[in-house]
Amino acid sequence: MTSSRPSRRTHKVSTLRGCALALAAALAATIALSACEQSAPETTGTAAKITLPPLSGRYPVGTVDLHLVDSRQDPWHPADKRELMVTVTYPAQRTGDRAPWMSPAVADAVDRLASDAPTLGLSPGTVDWGGTKRQASTGVEVDRVGGAWPVVLFSHGFGVVRELNSVRTDDLASHGYVVVSISHTYDAKVVEFPGGRMLSSDAKPDPQYLATSIDARVADTGFVLDQLSRLARGANPDTENRTLPAGLAEALDLSKVGMFGHSLGGYTAGEAMFRDPRIGAGINLDGSMGVGKLGEVVRHGVDRPFMLVGADGVHPETKREFEHSHVDDMDPSWREFWTNQHGWKRDLHFDGAAHNSFTDLQVAVPQCASLLSPETRQREVGTIHPARSVSAQQDYIAAFFDLHLKGLPSDLFDGNDPRHPDTRFIP
């Protein structure tokens, strides 16, 4: 397709694909986390435990949450100012008390959502979401031996929570990055603010809601960068003025900013790059880049590096199996972007992966295998070997930002790599 204006058929398929991917992401917290069969064993009496993988980088990592309030109106609640929660993860001088994967309130919300879903058989408490620890520590100082670190933003999928992407964000920080994971309020399934205040979402995967969401997400991204600039100048952007980790302000190299995201978050990364020149490199993890219409980044491309990362999928209506890439006609937004992208580009495919393989579900679902049907496991995280999937994601994401933000060469992008047999580049 060469025209920037999609045909009626292309427009329809693009919208369908965007909604299908958004719907899959929106259900991740309620279905993928909890799609245990009613016949699951009840004899153990103990909730399933989840263990997150070790870091692959050289640095221990620390973490802190920030509450940020913008002057703009919230698009869904115009009487309120737009407010966000972000998690900042950074190279640390030492390890300390490990941070929880989810707060008790978020874990409880996820558990309730799972048990309330009418088509699921998960009993409350089947999985101990709140008992899992991240690899990041709280209350630890920033490692400044290497000077200031490049900053990478992360945007979650539609209708899920930022906490379900901690494996990737924590691991990238261990390679020498300050990683800032954004909760997009009223798009995220639930967000917890200081004092235990919870804001939940009635997000609907229809084109109008998604169009509002993508605009809000891009504005969120610019606002977060503005607040990081304030932080780098010595201000504390946290609304409650809570104590920040020692050395955090000096650790931000905002001349080197990247962004990645999953599903609608991947589209957010591309669209934010198009609208904000501060973002120098981006990755889209299996996200369609159009809701109702093709995104600006699709129609124009960007002059900076961008990588598409795709999984296998099944058409929601025809049940046709496909691979999400720029050469498959299931997602015209990727094909159009590939044609118009004039900066460095790669299209990396994970064979046997599913849409949610690019979230922490790639780690969690296999550990709940005895509670899940084979069909559920395959629908959520595919048939790819879980450890190889996680390892490849860690390596390629770190190598991409190493190359484009730090100028460190990598042979990973020269061609298919035998170290990662489940991945291949789509020419």
C-alpha cells in the first residue's frame, strides 16, 4: 500500500486489528491472569506462587513511584486535573528490600476481577499475586559510577496495569538505564495513588474510546518527560513531595531518551516519537498502530530508529492464523509504517509467541500450568519456550537501546541469531 489514505477495506481491517489487539490487552488482567478451569485442583489449599526471573544486566536496580499531576483536564473526567502514577527503576549501588510486584490493593483488585468474570472458574486466592517480589529494591541509592543514564519510557497495553510489565522494565534498568513506566489513568484497569486511593477504568475497546486514549497517552508521555526535566533540574515533581532516592536527579541523561510499549503502548511509543523529537528511539511490542484511522507515525514514519516486534495470532472472526509483521495483510498499519519509515528499522518476529508473551504473563502463566487448560496457555502466551522468550526479549530490547542511545555496537541486528532460535527478522 503506497497511499497515505487507506482504502475502505484496509481501513476496516486496520480498525478490526486495532480493536482486536486492544481487546486482547484489555482482557489480560481479567482473563490471562485468571483463566483457570473450573476443574482445577482444589486439594492443595495453597495459592500458586509466582517467581520473577533474575536480572540479566550487571547492575542491581532500585525503584520508586511518583505521583504526577498535570494542569490539563482529564479527557474522561474534565472536572479533574490529569494525574498519573509512574514507576522509576534505575541502576542502584546495592540491593535492599525487594519491591512487591503489585501492592496489596492492586493484587486484590486483580484477584477480584478474575473471580468476578462470569466465564472464568478461578476461585479467589488461587494465585498469590501480592506475594510476588520484583527484582528491584526500594530505598536504595542510584549508582552514579557510570555517570548519568539514558532514560527509557514504557507504556502498557490498553486496559491492563503497568505492574504486569515489571520483568522487562526492571531488566532493562539492570543494563544501565533509568526506566519510567507510566500508568495511563482511566485506560489502565486500575491505578493506586498515595493513601490507597484507587481509580479504576471502564475502558471500552471501541474506536472512539481508543482514539481518546491514544491522544491522552501521547500527552501523558510529553508531560512525564517535562516532569523528568524538572527532576533533573533539582525539583521534586512528586505531588506529595516524598523523598526521592539519593542521586536520582543527577542520574537522568535526558539527551538520550527512548520509549517502548506493548500493544496500544507500542502504538503510543511510535505516535509519541512522531510528535515529540525528544524521543530518540522506539520499540513497538505487537501493537497495531491505528484506531479508527492510521496513526501519524504510520503515514509519515520518523527519522529515528524504530523496531517492530511481533507475535503469532489468530483472526478473531475467521480464525485464520497469521504472523504479526509488515508483510502480513492482517495489520495494514505495520505495512504502511514500514513503507514510510525513513529512519533505521527492523521487524523482529517471535515464532510461537502470543500477544501477551510480551508481558509478565510469559513468566506467570507457565507457573500456573496446572491450573490452566492447554488452550488457555496457548492463547495467552503461545507455544514458545518461556525461558527462551524472556531471554530473547531481554537481549533484543537492551541491545536496541544500547545501539541507538549509547552507541554500543551489536551483532544481534545483523541477521537471525542462533542464540535465539525462536526469533527471526522479517525483511
